[in-house]
Amino acid sequence: MTLLPPRTSLTRAEGGTIKRRRAELTYLRIVAWDVLGRIAWRLLRVAALFFFSAWVWMMFWGMVSHAARVGPMSYLASMLVVLAIWLIVIPVIVVALRIYKPPEPDLFA
């Protein structure tokens, strides 16, 4: 299944060629808006998850700081921590898991 309709020329030699071309452009616009809508929806979900994660981190740090007698963390600082975790720590873990291959267990040992 292809997303693009078959190509037609813009000549008026055949009857209805220009109408067919307009229908193709309308189809492409629908596909484009569908793709853009999906991207926007995903970005909205990721943004909501980011802000919620920052809030959870701030609450967690509030419990830890109270027990360890350290100062509390602001929401902006917790956003920086979550951003650092998302951009640095998680990709490092993914690369390490791709590189590391655990030995296969010996079934007859």
C-alpha cells in the first residue's frame, strides 16, 4: 500500500486530468495533516510526561532532602534533572544494553 496516488500530468488533453490532479493534492493534504496531527499528539504526550516526571522527581527529592537534611529542589531544577536523565543517562543505558550480550546458560552444567 502506498500513500501517494499515481502521477498524472497537468495537460488538458484528457478530460478531467486537472480534476484528478486536484483530488490527488487533496489526498496528499489529508495525509500530511494526518501525519502532522500524529506528531503533534505525540509531542503533547511527551511534554505532559516530562512535566509530570519533573513534578514526581521534585516530590521524591523533597522526601530524600528531608531525611538527609539537604535543601529542597525547585521545580525548574527538577526539570533540569529530568532532562539530563532523558538526554544522557537513558541513551547510555540503551547503548550499554545493546553492546552487552549475556552469556547463554549451559543447560547441561
